[in-house]
Amino acid sequence: MDSDRGRAAVTADHRDFLKGLSKQERTLLIIREELYEGSWTEMTSDLEARLDKGPHVFELSETIEADIARIHKLIEYELQHDIDLGEYLEDHQ
């Protein structure tokens, strides 16, 4: 388990947050769980490495940058609320 993930129980506020996630945010959360063993650090590092390798089609760079911004939003929520959103994905799919 990644050290930057929370451990608190889900609350109604957390359920509302999960329900309010965009399709892209939910997809990033699923990818984190399935491909990066729950690690935002590994996922972000991979995306940043892809950006650094260039050259890219402009649209791809914009997508990666938008995904990194979405990831930072999800990380911030998890840290603020001491929660691992990935643990609650199945309840809200």
C-alpha cells in the first residue's frame, strides 16, 4: 500500500465526493488501483516521465497534464480526509 494513502472510514461526505467524480477522475482512480498497485506516486511519476520523453502530439500533452491535475485533486482529498478512495470504488460503480 502506498504511504500517501489514507485509512479513515467512508462517510456520507466521502460517498458524495465519490459520486461527484468525473468519468476521467474515476478512470484515474481505477487505473491507480489496477496498474499501479494503489500508488499515486508511481502513477504520477509514470505520467511525468511520458511528458518528459517528448515529442508529443499537443493533444496528448494536454491530456497528460490534465490527468496529473486530476490526480493532485484526488490526492489532496485523500490526504485532507485520511481516506483511500480506491477502497470504496466498488461501492460506487
